[in-house]
Amino acid sequence: MTKEAIKEIGKLFFDAAKIIFAVAILTPLVKGSEAEIIPFISATASVLIGIILINKGTKDE
């Protein structure tokens, strides 16, 4: 896989984390209900995977 493809997959994970955060975490807070912990963990994991892949795709060798 090329470095550009790895970087784009990392961006995809990062974008998915933003969507998970908006839907599963911000929505319950606006409605006044409690947010669950599982979406927070999955959003955090998606951000970490995205950052790792973006860094791997941009690393100069």
C-alpha cells in the first residue's frame, strides 16, 4: 500500500471519529440525557488509529 493510501485511510478513521463524537456524545448532552462510555471509547480509538496511520503515511524514509 502506498504512503498516500495509508494517509487517506487515517483521515477516514479521523472523520469517522468526528461523526461518532457528534452523534453519540454531543446529541445526548444537548438533549439532557447521559452519554454512554462505549461511543466515547470508540471515538477515542478511531482518533488514535487515524493519527497513527496519518503519521505512518507522511513519515519520510
